[in-house]
Amino acid sequence: MAEASKYPFPGQVFTALSRLECEHSLEVLHYAAQAETSEDIKGVLELIQTHFPFSRLLGGLARLGSGGRFEGFANVVNVSYPDEWLRLYWQNSFFEVDPVFQKALKAPGTQLWKDTYRSATSKKEKEFIRTAEEFGLQSGITTGSADQACSIATFCSFAGESDLEAERYLPLMEYLGYHLHLALMRTEPRHTYALDRCVKKLSVRELTILNWMKNGKTNWEIAQILGVTERTIRFHVESIFSKLDVTSRSQAVATAIEHGLPNLHGLPSAV
């Protein structure tokens, strides 16, 4: 069997799964192999959420500097992480104290959150864990890989409430994570930059509007989506321009792409 020894088929991954779960896994692999864009990857993650017991899913690319140092997000594909959590994570630089993310950068692989959380010792790490639990991020799996030649790391997180059977799905998520890593690498932006303080000043509503702008929506269309007036959207757009120090929508969108702003849901809520 040609080249079989390079990456042997991991039959043990599927022995603990039901027939239906095996079929679902093949479906996920089918679409992961074809994924070329962030939207494609979001569709694959949504498929995992449909077929397996994870209520919070997210994946993305991180830019690495010398020695594997984290320099910023190149792209973040959010399926169901709370928008407010992403804003807090972004603006409070939680990546500096998130033990799971830090371990993923230092030792790419697959980890159970509960095992990593047990090793958390600092006060800031423990505060971070408590805050995450308040957002329903109590139990989960994170899988990541690094491409040192491209100075890029990928990560995917599958999480849920405390009763999630994370251990049971660890081998499968590790296997699927490898294929998601390849898909994420195919979406790598040509140019990415480190996090900028001005970007982190944006509110959750401004991040949502900026993402809709990135998707080509007009002020009127965004107003219809969010259930507010066009005047309200114009007010927020002006605030975005001011915080990002730009003068046009195209410049604002370019900044969003450069800094890998998280994809928020854009669901209607009070403004």
C-alpha cells in the first residue's frame, strides 16, 4: 500500500463511535477536504455542532513570531461562542492568561480543558477560568497545529457545559482537527498583522457592524439585519472610523481583515 506508513489510518478513533457517528464523521471529513474559505470552514464547524454534543465551536489562525511567540490573530471563525465573550477575550487580552491557548501555542496537539485547567496556578488564570465558566465554557477540547515555516498556528475549540462527554470525543476531534488545520491553512491571508490597540477599542456592536461591512452589506442592509434605523448604523460606522483612524469603509474593512477580527453573529439586540 503506497505511502501508507506516512499517516496510517487511525482505526481506533472510530471503535468507540456508533455507526451513525461514523457516518457523520465521514460527512465532516468530506466537506473539510473541500473547504477553501472561512465560510466553508464555518460550515464544517456547524456540521460538527449539528452531529456532536458541542454547543460552542470556534476555529482560527494565529500569527507566530520568533520562538513561537504569539503576535496576533490572522483569522477567527466563530460559530457559537458568545459575542460578549469574544469581545472580552479580545479587549482584555485573555489570550495572555488562557492556559488552554497558551499550551496550544507551546505544545501543539489536542488537550482536554479540564486537564489543562488543573495545572493553572496563577490568580489571573483561575479568574479567567471562572469567567469562562460564566459564559458556558466549562468543558471542552482544543486541538491545534503549528507551521513554523509559515509562522502560523491553527486552533479549533469544541466546548459545552460541564456534563459534556469530552473524553469520549477526544480521539475524533484530534483526527478531525488535523483536517481542519489543513483547511485553515488554505484560508491564510497573504498579509496579517499584530493586534492593534485601536482595534481592541471597538464595542461588540461595532465589531458586529464591521463584520457585516466586511461581508459587503450597506448601512441600510445592516440596519435591516440588526433591526435598528439606518441613522443608528451611520452613528456606529462613524465611531468605527474614529477608533480605527480611517476615513472610508474600504479602509475599515481592510483593517478588519488585517487584524483577524472575530466573526460575530450579528443577531438583533438593543443598541
